[in-house]
Amino acid sequence: MDTIYEKQAKVFKAFCDEKRLQILELLRDGEKCACTLVYELDMAQSTLSYHMKILCESGIVDSRKDGKWTHYKISKEGSSFAVKLLKTLTTLNTAKE
């Protein structure tokens, strides 16, 4: 079971690669098949699988199987978690003791 810090680190790992940022940009238009992502990104299926594993493990992207292909979309829940996490970690504590 992941600790809270491991879960948080997975979110930041998902965002720290140029290819994963490109994938997220493409998914902003809605669900896409892996075959479409492979074509649009001009990358090997194995490379896409590596990046999608990281994005899915972070919770930012959801996947579903349809025949031999997997379809991906941005997770509303995962996206909300990432936004709240960044805001929480970068907000100064201003409470005085």
C-alpha cells in the first residue's frame, strides 16, 4: 500500500516528462485510443505503454479496454486531486501561534 507521499510523488512523476505532457494535451479533447496516440505522437507502442502506465498509476488518466486496444481519458477525480495537491503544497501556512 502506498504512503500518502508515494501517492503524491506519482502525481508529480506523471507531470515531469515532455511526452507525458504531450499525451495529456491530446487527451484534453477527450478519450483517445492508444492507436491514435501512437500515430499522433509518432512513438512506438511500447514507449506509449510505458508513459501510460505512469499516467494511469498517478490517477490522472483512466483506461478502458476495447478489443485489442486500450482507450485513455483524463480522470476528473485524478485531475482534481492533482490541482488540490499542488495548491496545498504551495500555499504558505500563515497561522500564527
